[in-house]
Amino acid sequence: MTGPRTRIWASLVIAVAMVVTSAVAYALKPTIALAERLGKLELESAIPTRFGDWVEETRARGAVVNPQQQAVIDAIYSDTLSRTYVNSRGERVMLSVAYGVDQRDGLQVHKPEVCYPAQGFSVQSIRKSQVEVEGRSIPVKRVQTRLGQRRIEPVTYWMTVGETVVLGGLDKKLAEMRYSFDGVYPDGLLFRVSTIDADANRAFSLQDRFLHDIVAALDPKVRDRIAGSEQP
């Protein structure tokens, strides 16, 4: 039988544990923005409009999907960029980048498998892959989407937490925790390319060539922010 003294001790132990837990949580609460250390990323100037065989098409024929209302985008992200590029063979790739100074919980909203269906697309398949560029292997997701019978749009994307490339879920949380141990809350972005093509293999091959060229064209410091200097 449990006596009054035992119950008192149990209550004290629980109370102490709660205080310690609260103290640890407070001590680990990030207070410094990584963007203050590295500088805020300015997408318009950081990402070139012309590189290799690619040039921005100012009169784009296939619009980049903006699946969220502008008010929501403004609340979540510090900067966004949408462009369409074309090469000398007339091949087109649509680019969409969303960047946030504090993106510990915001990037989930912009993932293609979430935002494309919000625009009426159906998601046909999702798989993980790798893109090899500039001596690094970038983990990506391939998403095949369709809008009725009119538009088949394969998508490749990745996300970053600070300078770590993640695909969401556990690796995203672990990256956030690693920064929080240093008292830092990371910035982050979602980097997405897509093409309108019924042949998914051909589309993903074109996207890989485009990604190789655009990442190679970035300033090295910007490259680490966009394509990651660390792997999860």
C-alpha cells in the first residue's frame, strides 16, 4: 500500500522532472536566425536568368503553378521566384523557388504532392531519386502529376533546412534539431522544376540536365544555400 510519504515523494519527483524538462526546452529554444549569419537569400539576383544553353523566357507559354493564395504565400515565405527557361532546341523547364527566413514548419505547405492537387491536378506517382551535380548528390523527389487529359506535368523538387538538403519528415526535423543545439533557427527553401510532357522519363532526363546547368552556374556560396553543403 502506498503511504502519504511515498505519494509526496512521487509528486516531488514529477514536479522536478517537469521543471528540468521546461528548463532544457527553454535552453534549446533557438534565438539566432541562420539568415543573419549567412545573409538573407535574394532569389531574383541569386539565380541567373541566362546560363549554359538556357535563357529565361519572358513570355512563357506554360504557366508555373502557383497553388496558394498570395496572402498565404506572403505569410509563409520571405521570397518566391517563378520562371520558365528555354534552350536552343525549344525545350522548356519551369522553375519555382520558395524561400523563408524561418521555415521550421512552413515548407510542408508548398510540397508539390500537396499544392498540385489543390489546383485540380491528380498525383500519379511519387518516388525518391538523386541528381548528380557539381560533385554532390542531391536527394530529390519525383512527382508525376496530371490535370485532366490536357496537361501531364512531371515534377522534381527538394527542400533545404539551412545548408542541409531534406525531403521532409524525419530528416527535416533532425536537421532543425541540429541547428537548435547551437541556438540557431534555420532558413530554408523549396526548389522545384517541372515540364509539360507525357513522357515522364524524357521529362526527368531534361530536368536533370537543367538542374546540372543551373546549379553549376550559381555562385559557390549561393550553391550551398540552394543545393546544400551537407547531406541529411
